[in-house]
Amino acid sequence: MSTSAERFLRKLKEAIAWANTLGVNLSHGRFADYIRAFERALEKAAEGSTDEAEDPQAIHTGLTTIEAGQELILVYEHLRHLPAVELRKRLARYIYGTTLEKDERPASGSSEPRNIGFELVFAARCASVGLPVDLPTVGDIEIASPPIDIECKRPQTPGGIEASIRKAQKQLAERAKSNARCPTGIIALSIGKLIHGGTKLLPAPTAEAAIRELGRTTADFVSEYDQIWQSLNLPCVHAVVTDLSAVVQLTDPDGLTWGSFNGINPINQNQTPESDEHLETVAQALRSAQGLIKL
């Protein structure tokens, strides 16, 4: 087993053990499937077998293992200091769902666990660069300073983007009614499934090329869909953050990794000097958080 694979598996098992201490049992369900799949793939690789590498289902499971494992590790490393009650509540919902993202069916509710996962991962990214993050009982994410309320959305199809934006506006408006902080409102929009359907592996020669490709893909998405949030009446929304994550296959050095890219897209009609300052603080932080994470 390679050093990077050993490190990844060790961290994933640590994160699962931590969740168990909160009363969230990850020993069953999709995370147990991920560990079994990863260990099986390593055994096959050690034997020199190529069966797993040629099986589409095994490939998709392997990619999902890397992504979901890195998500849980990120949450473990950067949110475990938060009060346990709300964290436990969200983790308990996150662990269910389909093993593969491509098999989600929103009508059945099977996309909700990964929706919760996106809330946790985005909060962990913010916390990883020093933003004072909290998971409120009402709403998705709260940043204490500067005062920012965040609602996270993960539309399943391009046709669902507008409904997601409208729902987030409504939720931010409800939070603002009982909020004396006059917060800046942000919608965090996960765009990965809209682009690759839950199955994409991004090949790149180098880490620098991978980041450029994630940035280019995000910019193309914004260019195509920006008119949706710019044309709507969104008085409580000051920006939409587009978040793209993907498993990356590097050739130099050879190996798999996990990459993310975030873009902040201000709502032109809602900008104020105060909100601009708040958004710049978040933008600088997220630029530090994006990049590749080694296995």
C-alpha cells in the first residue's frame, strides 16, 4: 500500500471513529462501502490485477470514495471544535443516501444527504482558513465576523438553478427578520453535479493545470448561468459563490487527488460599501482554501 493511500485510509478511519463518538454510526451504509471498496482496490493493485480498473461501477465507486472520504476528513479536521448538538444532527443525515452520486433521485429524497454534506464541507472550507464559522439551528452557515449568513444549494439539473436561488433568498429573508446583525447574504452553489453528473474524473498533467481547468470550468458555468441570479429580485442576497469539486488524476506526479475551486459572483444591484468589504474578506479566505488536497 502506498504511503498516500495509507494516510488517506488512516484519516478516513479517524474521521469515522470521531463521528461514532458523537453517536453517529458510520460503520454501516455508504461510508462502510467506501472503505471496503478502497481496501479491495488496494488489494487488487498489489496483486497486479486490472479487473477493478476496467469495471465502470468499480471506477465510479473508487472516485466517490476519494471525494466522500476527503469531505468527511475535512469536516473532522475543521469542524470538530463546534458544539456537538447541531453537528451531530447534520452528520446523522449526511451518512445516508446512495453510494454513488450519479444514482441520486431527488424525488425520493436520496439527494438530501449530499446536500447536507455540502453545507458541512463549505463550512469546513471557511473554517480551514480562519473564518469564525457556526452551524445555526435555523439556516445553514453563519460567520460571526464579518457578519455573514450563508445558504447552501446543490441543484441537480440546470433547470433547478432558479428554484434553488429563489429558495435560498426566502431562507435568507427569514433569517434576516430575527437578526440584529444586518448580515451580508451569500448563496453557496455546488455546481459539480451540474457539470459532471457525479461521475467525472478530471485528468491533468500537473496540479497547476488542474487548478486552471477547475477555474476555467467554473468561469464557463458562471458565463452561462449568471443571468439567472442577476435578473431575479434577491434583496437579501449579495453574492452567489460557485463551488466546484472534482477528483483529479495527475500525471506529474502520478496519482489521484481532490481539487476545489470557488468563485464569488456579486449581485450587482445589491452592492454596498459594507457588503463589498465583507465579500472581499470571504473571497480572500476562499482563494486560500481552494486547490488540491493530497490523498
